[in-house]
Amino acid sequence: MEEHNDFSDKFKDIFDLCDVDKDGYIDVHHFKELAADHFGAAGIEELTGIVNLLDPEGRGVIGYTDFCEGVQQIIDIQQQASRDSFKGSVSEETLVPLDIAGDLSVLELIEINLINIK
């Protein structure tokens, strides 16, 4: 959770901005409004998933610890999705984009690999 420590000051600033009552909690309803208005949450499903990560016990409020852990999980999920989308878009053997690799002969792919190694 080392990344969490790197972001803790930023997390605290964001949490404090969302905690309009300054009681140490973000109301889930208020968070949903903020997410829809400012963070571009795509739809109800995505927003529900985010809220489930931030308020895992379903209490209707988001505490600072849950906020930090939930945001870190969201970051981890986004990074994994990014890696997976890259992984699926290139040949694992050649690192050539699949849309190009499909049009090349094996000899051309080997030549590209040799050029990339140099």
C-alpha cells in the first residue's frame, strides 16, 4: 500500500473538499451528486461500483480510511484495465500491434523484432 502513502496528502485534500459538513464523513448521496457532476461517472452501474468500494459496509457515509482504500482500489483497477487493454492490442511475441501483425508475414515480423532489438 506504498502508493497509498504517496497519495495520502492528495486524498486528504479531496476528502476534505467532499466533506461539506466537516464531520469526518462524506454523505454517499452528496458523493453521488459530485461524481455525476464533476468526475464523469458514466452511469448508475459505474457509480454504484464506485460507491461500493468507498462505502463497503453500506452505511451511507464514507469515512476517510474507506475513502483512501476505495480510491486506491479504483486506481489499481484502472491500471490493471490499462495493462490488459495494451496486452490485448499487441502480439506478445513481437510487441507489434495486432492489427498490423495480422497483415505481416512471419519473416516481416522477425525483421521488425530484430530492428527493435538493435
